[in-house]
Amino acid sequence: ETGPPNSVHLPPTCAWNTPDLVVQYEAALARQESRPDSRAIEQWYDVHGAYFSTLDQGCTPSARHAVNLVLELADRTRPLTMLDAGCCSGGMVQAIRARVPGWRFCGWDASA
């Protein structure tokens, strides 16, 4: 499947895959990346950010995939400090922390 640059492609079964949210997100992303509105994504999250907490494990499908990769590749027996840059509502950090409570985490998002 192809689309405009930076377009968001989500599986049709994804609860987040509603046309209005995707179109609004893509428009905000384009405004921010082309620099006329450096706060466009932050403003989008201010309006729609709470929706992420309603997703399975508080994560988008791609974030859940990233959680599985981190857990598969990292040595869980050793201490680890992880930065989640662009953490949104922190669902990915929470999902990993639930499985490896000894690791240290820091989440940062421009919309926070």
C-alpha cells in the first residue's frame, strides 16, 4: 500500500484506524514537518491524546510490536535504562515495566 509521504497506514482492524483521526494526525504532522506550525502535533495530542489510553495495553499496534522486540532482544537479567522518546501517553514504557520491573525508564514527548 502506498500513500503520501509520512502517511499513517494502520491495519483496518485497529481501533485507532478511524478516518477523521488519521486525516487530522497526517495534517498536523505535515504542518509540523514543513515548519509553519511547530506545535501542530502537540495540539493534536492535546485533543486526541486520551484516546491512546483506551487502546490494548495503552499502545498502538506498532508500539506493542516495539515492546515485543525490546523484550525479545534485551538481556532481562541485566539492568537497563531505557528512553522512550515520543512516548505519547507512556503505554509502551508501562507495558515493558510490567514485565521487567527492575529496569529504569524515562519517557519524553513534546505533547507532555
